[in-house]
Amino acid sequence: GWVPVNEKGREIDEYDSDCTMVGLFAHDRLIACFRILLPTQRFMLEKEFNAIIGDYQIIKTPATIEVTRFCLADDIRKCKISTNFGTFPIIMALEKTFYNWCRCNDKDIAYMVVSKNFFRLLNLLGMPCTAVAPAVTMPDGVVAIAAISSWTAFEEYNRKKNPALLTWFRDFNQIGLHQLAA
């Protein structure tokens, strides 16, 4: 993990005391979560990951956040969810939750550090992300990319390429976790 686990088996770092954690639950079980750092806080990209962004200058506005700890339970990663708008990989339920949190809180731009594989997956699934610097191999061997994404760009892209996905994301009430299928 990122930091050693505490006596309760949890990874807790300095960012956890002043962040927003968002969880996604199915059948009273936490199945996914992410952490939001607001622009008034120091981003991990400014401290722990500053070496991988090179000369890139992070631009913080009231509409900017950093998303970290974007996690999905191992046992459901290959699941799909069936909605009124189509069937989607389960990761899209977490992305939809992220989208709705951002839109409800007037946030449009998200910085993140993700694996190169996840970066590709996000783009393939219609979640446009742009690398802010070349990929870097981390000490644990993971190839990581510092990236930026915009929900406005997501909306413009999917308005043309996948209107059903955009319609589902905008439907605040329907996530479809009751129809989680392996």
C-alpha cells in the first residue's frame, strides 16, 4: 500500500484528515470509493508525485480537484451493471458517482495519478483524460501517468459518441446496482 497499515488494518495518510471520501454501496456493502482533495488543499501531485509531472504547472481554481484512492472491490471488478440506458462495466457506476458529486459541487477539472492501463481504460470507456507528462515507472514497477480530465469534455465527447452513457450519468437517481451481474 501507499502507507503502512495501522493497528486496525487501515491505510491512513495526512490527506485523510481533511478530505471528502465518497463511497458506493450495494446491498449494504461498500463496493467502491474515491477521495477528493479540494483546491484549497495541497494535492498529492504537488508533493508526493511532483517528480512525475515534470515542468507541468497545476492550475487550481474553485472548479479543480484532485481525485485519489479510486478503488473498486476486487471481487466485482469484472461485473457489469444493467441500466435503463444500457449495460456498462461496474467501474462506470463509480465514475457516474464521481460525475454527480462533481456536478453537484461545481467541480469540472480533476487531476489524478493512475496506472497506464487504467488511463487507457478510462479513455476507451469514454472518459477523456489527458496526460500532463510522460508516463513514469514507479518504485513498485507500476507505470503511472499524471493526468487531467474535464467533465465538460466528457459531456461533449459522449454527446456525440455515446449519448446513452451521458444520459445515464445525468440521471441522478438511477445507478443500477440492484442489477449487478457477474
